[in-house]
Amino acid sequence: MSDITKNNFDFLRVLLAFIVFLGHLGTLSNSEELRFLKHSPIEIAVFGFFVISGFLIARSYERSSSLKSYLSKRIRRIVPAYLLVVFLCAILLSLVSTYSIKDYFSNPEVYKYLFWNSLFLNFKAPWLPGVFGNQAVNGALWTLKIEMSYYFCLPLLFLLFGKSNKYRNISLIIVYFLSLVYLNYFESIHKISVAKQLPGTLSYFIPGMLIYFNFDLFIKNKNTLFIIAILTVWFDLIFNIILFSPAMIGIIVLYIAYSLTFLNDFGKYGDFTYGIYIFHFPIIRVFTTLGLFRDYNPYLMAFICMILVVSVGICSWHFYEKKFL
């Protein structure tokens, strides 16, 4: 049996977080020099996160002693840092608001932001008064709603086929294609934001689950599967339909996770991916609001921004997130 613990998930998640960071840097900096970063494949990176979650959360649930234990672990991993970034943004961004401190904290929109964002319903109150031109404070947080929904959805999937049901694979494949029906339908009527909610995004979680449940078979044939995935992933682009690409992205991501063995010990430095992901968006926007990309060398400011984001991510892990685990 292959050793499932020998992987480079920690490195891979940091890489995916950096892809998202660079893409948002190109978009949010309003800098012509940094505009090329807009081509960073943010969407594929996010889908990669979903694949890894499908794999690791299926493993977590299967190995948990009870539903309570499983939910406790998942909530402690996600919620504390999520609430931290929401409350810090509501407080600290008052310093860059066009409102006075008094007017800012007396504005009901601040408390509306805190309420809805604390419930993971970011779309109900995405902005703070006078901050970033009343644009979204943290546009990266929408995926956390999906992630949390998936955590609660996964036990229901297990109820459909049990933890060791012989029909598990076929059940997951059926759910995969049903999720694609939802995803393709709403994309066809141009409701992209609706398409990217559950159950549409299940099509990215499920390949991770399937590979976990068939791990030894995957490892045995991973090279062949990788070649098939590389050749097939373009099919959806050619025919403008989402059919094979979620599964192929799943194969490619998990192939990388179990191939670059020299990166397997990357996690010894800490699991700071989550901190990078949830803090990078407002940090970039603060740099833009202060005119740092405009008034100074944008490449230097991008480097300083990157160092700050990484530093905040590392501090978030070592001084805050780790305490809840």
C-alpha cells in the first residue's frame, strides 16, 4: 500500500495561494507595469484548492471517530482565522476610510459588514464605508463559504453510500455529472456567480474524493493518468463546455502532490497558506489606496507587498491559527 502521508500538499497550497496573490496584484494595483500579472490563472488555482480539499477532507471524515470530531477539527481550522481577518479589516481599515473615525464607527454599514461576513455571507455586505471606494474589502473570501458548505455537505454524501459502500465510486461519479449539469446550465444563462456555488463546485471536490478512495490505483497508474489529463483538459476549452476539465485538473494537481518528493518536507516551516490567502486581498488594496504602486517603483512595491503578505501569513499561523489546533 502506498504511503498517503508522503506528499507535498503544503508546498502545493502555498504555490496556489501565490498564483491567486499575483493575479489579484495585477488586477487591484491599477499599475500598467503590473498589468501582466492579471494573466495569472487564479481560477485554476482556486479549483486546485477545491481538489485538495476534496482529497484531504474525505480522508479527515473517514478517519474521524465521530461527526462531532470531524466538524470540530474543520471548524477550528477555518473559522478562527476567518473571523480574525473580518474583524481586523472592520477595525484597521477605518484608518484608510474617507470617513472620520467617529463617522466610520457610527455607520451601520460597519456592523452590517461584521454580521454578514461573520456568517460567511460576504456578498450581503462586501464593503465598508469609505474604504477602497466602497468596493469589496476582501474578494478572496467567497471561496470560504464554498469550503464551509462542502464540510457540511460531505457527511451527507457519505450517507448516500456509506464509508465502505461498494457503490461509492459510481455514486460519486453520478454526483459529479449532476453538479456539472448545474454548473453548465447557469453558465449558459450567464449567471456565473451562481454557477460557482454548490452544487456546481462539487465537480472539483469530487475528483479529489475519488482519488482518495482509489489511492493505490491512482499511484500505480499516475503517470498514464497524468498524460491523459494533459491531453484531455483542453477538450472543454475547445467545445466551450465543462465536462472533463474538473476531473483532469484533479488528476494533475494530485499527480504533482505525489511526484515532487523533494518538496515533501516543506510543511516543517508551518502551514501559513491560509493566512496568505485570507489576508492578501485587503493588503494589496491598502497599497493601492495609499498610492504606493503609483508613486513609487511598482515592482519594488509589489515585492514589499509580497513580503508583507507572507509575513502576515506566517504570523497568523504561528501566533494565532496553530493555537486552535
